[in-house]
Amino acid sequence: MYVRALQGYEEALGAKHTSTLQTVNNLGALYSDQGKLEEAEKMYVRALQGYEEALGAKHTSTLSTVSNLGILYSNQGKLDEAEKMYMRALQGYEEALGAKHTWTLSTVNNLGNLYYNQGKLEEAEKMYVRALQGYEEALGAKHTSTLDTVNNLGALYSDQGKLEEAEKMYMRALQGYEEALGAKHTSTLQTVNNLGNLYYNQGKLEEAEKMLLRALQGYEDALGVELVKTYIPALTTMRNLGDLYSDKRPDESQAMYTKARSGFTVVRGSSSDVCLYLKRRLDALDISPRQDTTSPGLGAINSIGEDFPIIDKSQERERTFKKLIRKLKSHLAA
């Protein structure tokens, strides 16, 4: 649909008309959602160059595409480039719209995600708290943008080992999402996944399994079995279930790891951190299907169940990968 619209705009209005550029930007968002990150980057760069020529570097349409590029670069692991885009967008929004405008707050939230992915947890917390306070004032405590940041604080607290605070944030986000979006919305399911990881890290394995299975079944119901095969949040839940099953249920663990690895190979590449991790886990299952829970391998797993910070969607349409698996690197290098 976007491709047809783009062709029509190009013929009727020209390649550099703002309506054409908006469709180019939207096509970039679609490709990003589909995991076609190189195609998405081409569309965003084209839209950005066109907006800069037509509207100027500080126009909000230009800044929106700058922010989209920041999200894309973050998803590609290009964190330095992502930070440059986010900082440019943030400064532009603050000048054009003010510090408390929701588009400004969206970028603050996304900067929090970036710092979180870089392991800069204090900086991330500052961004999340600023975004949360701003959203509560501007939109209210139950708005989905507010809840996104609540979820993100839960992920941060979980990473810091503040599990009680993390559970409070996740429960608040989950209850809010269920009321606002329904039990099977992808944002709801991402928080369900996060609660599953939290319970796993607390040793509450039955509760963890219930949450993770609920998340996976929800993704399949919401998106369909085929799309789930390359949908990063669903793949991550499969990976998390593989971790959960790895001690006592090696056959089920192997099945989950295999599905996750197949999907991540498509969207991330076989040399990505997550694919290398999954290969290691599958190899370990082949060697020793029943590991001692005190072994270094399982201890590592217990510390790396993946949570999802949620990218704010008040201006961007990306709903994909939110946390780079930075803690995997130390385990892969071990």
C-alpha cells in the first residue's frame, strides 16, 4: 500500500514533496517493523535529506525522522550513531516544542533506552524518571506512554537487582496495559514477558513459566504463527523459555532455542550476539542435557533473562527490539 502511494505521490507531486517524503518515512517504519533494517535505513535517510531541503533541519517533521533513525541505529547496535540522532532530536524538540511536550518526552524515554543498552544505568534512570514525571503531568498515570516508561523503569530496576521495585513497576504497567489495550496487545505481552523473567530470577519457576507461556501464546494469537517466527519480542520469549527449561527439560529447551535461533538468524544475522549465545546453549544441551543448577553455565543464564524496555510510540511506529543483549557479551567471552 505504501509503495503504491509513494509511486502515486512521486508522479503527481514529485520526489521531494512533503507528502511524498511522509510516505517514504512511513515505508521506513514498515520495513523496520518487518525487520528489514537496511531498507528502512534507506527510506529514513531519503526522507531526512528531503525534509532538510524542503523544511529545514529544525522542523518537527525533520526531527521525527531523525528520531526514527535513532531508533533504527539502536536496533542495529550502532549506539554512537543512535545517540547522535536522539540528542539532535531532543535539542530540536526542546527548542521547537518545549521540554514537557510529549514528543520531547518520547525522545527522553528513548535516550533512557539507549543508556540502558549501554549499561549507563544512572543516566538511564534520570531519563526514565524525567519522562515518567512529564508523562504523568501531560497525559495522566494510565496513558500508554506513561505505562511504557513505567515498564522501562521496571527493566532498569530488575537489571540493578532491585527486584521488589521492579515487580511493582511491572505490575503497574501490566494492569494499566490490560485496562487500556487489552490482555493480548503486544505492549501488554512484553510486560508479561518481563514479569516472567523477574520471577525466574527470583527462583519462582512455576510463575515464570506461566508468564512466559502466556506471552508466547499471546503473540501467536495477536500476530499469527508465521509473523511470530521473525517477531523479535516473541523470539526473545522463546529464548527465555529455553533458558527456563534448560535444567530439567532439555528437549523442550532445545525446541525453544532452535525456534529462537532460526528467527534471530533471519532478523539479526547468524553472527549476532543472540545467535552466538543460542548456539552455545544448544551445544551445551547436546553435551550435557541435565546441568547442575549450581554450574557456571546455568548461573549465567539466571542473570540474563531478557527484559523489554518499550520505545515510546507517541510519534514513532517502531515496536520491535528494545534491549540489546549487552550482558551476553561477557558470557560469550567467558
